[in-house]
Amino acid sequence: MKKRKGFYSWVTALLLISIIVSGCGNAGDGQSGTASSGTGGGEEDKKVEILLGYYSSDSSDAKMKELIEQFEKQHPNITVKTQSAPYGQFYQKLDTQIAAGQAPDVWLSDGVYVMKYAQRGAAKDLTDWIARDLKADEYYGLDFNKDADGRYWGVPQGIQVGVLFYNKELFDKAGVAYPSDEWTWEDLKSSAAKLTVDAGGKTAEDSGFDAASVNQFGLTFFSITEGWFSVMKSYGGGTLDEKAENSIINSPENKQAFEWMVDGMQRGIITDPVDLKSFQSNTAVFPSGSAAMRIGIYARVQAANEAGLNYDVALLPKGPDGKRVSPVIANSWVVNQKSSDEKAEAAWEWIKYWATEDDVQKQWTELGEAVPVKKSVAESEVFLKAGEQPANRQAFLDSLEFAQTLDNNAVWEEWVGKFNEHAERAFLGDATIDQALSEADAAVQAVLDDFYKK
């Protein structure tokens, strides 16, 4: 009996050792494993502090802080410090911080800058984490941050997609039918001519109309996002190739698109760069009631509502071959490539919290700043019935089916600046369309070569 008692004691000791070793092994996994295991908020988790950066206005800053407090309650092991500023100041400081290796652990990137951070080594590759933790079918816009090699560099925080805003009061006054989903760009111009009124009260269709003294424009038009990009794309043209490393600007399709735009500006139907200077800002023309239509992203809803306009939105027109393209910007959360594994995993917990929780998406949607990323919220009354105007909010969701990003890459700001310089010369009649496209092509390619072919 003594021998068997000794045997049981030995077995019991082995079991205890096994349990202890197993426990140590799990603890080790928790410290160096996945985001979900290491930062889930359990009492045993190590405390982590992360710096979260974002640009904001007063109203969005207050809501962001509310959401951060709620996140910290769910994740008591994670403390979130914040860095926020108005848009321009935020990105100026961020570039300096990235250069110094002191950027936030996670930050809110304008959608056009995500590839800049990725291709310059500042952003962490999120491909594996997205595949593990997010169900792609539940979200709008995940692919807008995917590069040519299929890697993901950010998770959308909110989406801006272009549609056609129109002033119903001005249409009714002119007796013009509202835009339909079947409109082409030529249909838009034909209606815009009836809605363009000079100082003498004549429309662009009337004899004696003065294009130099327009009081009401048919269409206000500016910038890549809310101007030329969707026209060029729907005419079959574009600016950069699929890898966004070569210019394709000097093409017959783009020439056709430019002929449409320049003709509208010369006739006074569409605002040109000089017309825009008489307004407080480029975005002020439509809310002021000085234009019957505009190409606009979702963020323009706030200004139209605050102005008290009677308006709605429709899909952007089709090109001559039936192609339709809406510009899209997926403002996104990006994780710092240089953050420690521990901080990067905590930053990913914040991104998951933002993307996966319906309540978080609903609270942000109520601010009215962006189309929600999660389909369950975007397709609910929280978004579609968020206010009386615009009635056709479904147009924003439908436009995502043919939306394209703005040829984002590491030198997006630089090449867009060069393109705008030459496009404006054509818009103002300072260069022929052929000259403008040829010179824009060369100038943009020089910018691309300077970065990609060094």
C-alpha cells in the first residue's frame, strides 16, 4: 500500500507541474500573441498606453472623446491618449512626427494619404489582422485601402462618395425636370443651360445671354474630387495607370472629357477658376443658392442643410458609352509601423471597436459627417432617415457600386497639384486642350518618376 500511495503522489505531482507549465505557456502567448488575446481587457492583461491622432472639428472632437471613454471601459488594460487638431495643422504635425519616428500609434488618415504612408514605410500592413477579425462582406470600402499587391493598409473610419446635388427650388422655378439616373453628362449640360441666369435675367439658351456676368450657374465645379475626376473617368479616360505609377493623361478620351468641361465654362454654364474667386470659398457656391447643381461628397450635406436649401441628390451622370464613375475617399484608421507589437495590438483593438460595433457606428453616423462603414448601419434608418434632406440618401450607397479612388499613391498631392495647374490653363483658355493635356502628362510623369524610379 505504501508503494501505491507513493505512486499516486508522484502522478499528482506530475499533474500539478503540467498544469503550472501549461499556465505559464498561456501567459506567454498572451504577452506576445494576437491582438485579441493580448489586449482583450482581462484583469491579467498588462496595461498598455497608446497615442491616437485625429483631425477634428468641435462637434466631432467631443463625440470622439465620448467614444474613447467607452472604449477604455470595455478595455481597462488600454489607456488612450489623444492628439487632435484642425485638418491642416494635424497633417503638418503628423509629417514632422513621422520623420522623427514619433508618430501616434494609430491615426485617422485622409483616404488619399493612406498609400502615401504605406509606400513611405510609415503604416503597418493590416492584411492578416483584417482577414482574421473582420468579415469583408459586412463593410463598405475595405478594398479602397488595398494596394496593387493585395495588401491592406487601413480600415475605413467613414466614407465620402460623390453624387449630384441639385437645388429643387431653382429647378422648379425654371420648369426643368429633376435629374434622373439615366442622365448623361450632355443631359446635365442641356438642363444646366436652362438654369444658368445672367445679370439681365437671360438664360444660357437665350439670345444676348452674357456669360461674363452670370448670377446663377447651372453647375459649380472644382477640384479633383468634386470636379474633373468623375467626368474624365466616365468618358473612358483617367490620370494614372492601375499601379498609379505612370501617367495616362494625354489620351483621346480625356480630350473628349475636357471638351465637355471647357465648353461649359466658356458658355458660363459651369463655374471656372476665376468665377470661384468671387465666393467666400469654392464650396460656398451651391449652399449660397448661386448654382443649381454641384458634384458633392456626403460631407456637403451639412452645409446644404444649414443653408436651408430645398434640395436632393442623384447619381452622377453617365459618360457617352454608359460608364458611370463616382469619386470616393475612405478616410481610414492607420497603425504606426514603428509602434511596438504591444501598442500595435492595442491600436488594432481600437480599430476593431470602431468598425465592428453597431452602436459606435450609429453614434458617429448621427454627427452626419460620413457614410457609415458597416453595412448594417448604413442600410438602416439611422443613416437613410437621418434627416429630411436629402431624401435620396440611398444614392450615396448606390454610388459605391461604381466608385473609384482618386489614383492615390505616395505622391498624390504633388501630381494632383501639377495636373491642376495645366487643367486650369485649359479651363481659362490660356492653353489649348491638346497643349494642356500634353504638358500635364509630362509634368505628372516627372513627379511619379522622381519617387518611383529613383
